[in-house]
Amino acid sequence: MGLLLLWRKKLNIMLGRINLLFLVGLIIIAVLSWLIWDKRYRKNHGENIPKGYIATNEVFHDPVTNKRLRVYYNPLTGDRFYHEN
């Protein structure tokens, strides 16, 4: 009986560590994803339209900044650039 309780206690400690590692890993992935997305989103904005980009018919309202943005497209790279209209 004592051996069974000791085994269950060790199992609970191991499961607790696994849950903690999972939670820490999930937080790290969330932070890295946010940083990567934010960096990608910001690099495609600016005042001057880069060379090689052509205007598209796509215009949208950004609800975060309350600005109207036009989409420019680079046919060579497939990149998009957002310019305030």
C-alpha cells in the first residue's frame, strides 16, 4: 500500500512537470508568433511605395488605425504593400 502511494505521488509530480513544460512552451510559441506576425505586418507599410509595386483595386478600411489603405502588389515577388489612401 505504501509503495502504491509513493508511486502515485511520483506520477503526480511528473504529470505536474509535464503540464508546466507544456504551458511554458505554449507561452513561448504564442509570444514568438505575435512578434513574427507584427514584424511582417509592419514592414509592408510606409509612406513611399517601393519600386516594382503596382496598384490593385483592393482598398480597405483598417479598423485599428481608422485609415483607408490601398494594396500594392509586386508581381515578381508576390509581396503586398499597404499605403494610406
